[in-house]
Amino acid sequence: MATARHPRPPELAGLSLEQIAEKFVARFRDRKADWAAFEDAKIEGYRRAQHRFIGAGGSGKHGDASVIPPRAFTLSIMYVEPGQGNAAHTHEVEEIFFVLKGHLTAFIQDESGKRIDIKLGPWECIACPPGVIHGYINEGLEPVYFQVMLGKARPETMGYADDQLYQRRSAHLRADGQS
């Protein structure tokens, strides 16, 4: 006989193993590529697709019933074609990029514009601390798949370093039902 050494959270206390498995398993084949997950993804050079697995991811979008409910972090898989990336931004929590397939150039930069590029290949990652401007671009010839994790169940929408993109943030939040 097995003994659980920690109690289940109240919302799971009465669930069967089948119900838990149904709620907490997400398969790639069931993910929908969200090409509009981010405000900057509407701009050439920043086009990419997010496949949400746990929580809302960096977009701030919530409410997709096929996504595993978040507790302490979010997890998504990003698909980025050659020449595409994302706009420089910050988060209030740590963000991790973990490359699964392909090669990604991640970057960190400061407010003066100084930038350091970090080349990442399969099974390599970068942890971007809160408040540090960062982003990425696929400078290779093949698409990149990489995992993105944010260190909070419901992170705020990314804070774009570019003023014009940051001002468009409120329209993105309204379109998603956040205010």
C-alpha cells in the first residue's frame, strides 16, 4: 500500500486518478499554434507560434480549457521560423528558454542599448532574470522549437522595451478580456 506524504490541494481532494490524468496531461497533437499570442507577433520579424501546455505563457492569455491549470509556473513550446524572433522585453518574473530543436540566438541588454547575444543549441537554456531586458531571434536556416517557462502561474503581459509596442499592450489586454 502506498501513502501520500503530502495532502492534495483542496480542488483535487475528491478527484479520481482518471480525472487527474484528464486535467493534467497535455499532448502536442492537441495544442493549437497561437500566432497572435503576443502583440509583437503581428509584426514581420517577430512572427512566431506559441503552443500552450501549462498556464497562460508570456502572452497573459488565460481561459483555454485544453491547457493544464498553472500553479507556480507556465510552460509553452515556441515555434520560430528563420529570421523571426521577438521584441526586447522584460517580465516581473524569471523567464527560461530551453532549446529542443534547432539553434536560437537569445539576448540580454541594458537600458543604454548594450546587448549580449547568446547562441543556444539543442538541450541548452538561458534563464532571464526579472527586470532584465531580453529576447531572441532565429538566425539559423531551420525552424526552432524551444520551451518557455515563466516563474508565476499568471504572469503579467510582457513589458516591451519599445515604447510604441508597450503602448499597444493595453489593446492586447482588452482583446484577451483583461483590463
